[in-house]
Amino acid sequence: MDETIVFNLNNESVEFTPDGKVSVLDAIRILTNSDRPSSIWENLKTEHPEILTHCEDYPFQREAAVPVVNSEGWEKIWLLLIDYLSDPDLA
């Protein structure tokens, strides 16, 4: 497996695959400043299952794989996250 790329933003890490796909949970956590990115992701998947067509699982260096997405898919997720960013009860 190629080496994972990790960026640190404000003491938070965001993992990227070697081909540039971002960890969905890391990106959601950073953008929403939420300690519940998995809950937000589960809600997004339930309410908008079409976003899964842009995702794939990647193991990074853990046992369980996590969802990753390319820039096109992230743009679609980002647009859906706007509701979460504007409503503090959801984040």
C-alpha cells in the first residue's frame, strides 16, 4: 500500500490517500468543528444516498476502512454540509 498523506490543520489531522482522495470523516470533522462526524455522515448517507456513488472505502493504516472521496465527490458532500454548518443543532 502506498503511503498515506496527512495534513495537520489547527492541530487536527486530515488523511488523504496517495491518489488525493480525502477521508470523509476527517473533512467533515474539520469543517463542522464537530466531535460527531460519524453521526453527520450517517445522516447525510441516509438523507442523500446518491453521494455514496462518489465514495469508496480505504483502510489507511487501520483495520477498518473509512470512506474517502475525490474532489468532485467532496464538492457534492460540501454542498450538503451547508445545512449542517448553518444549523448548530445538527452539527
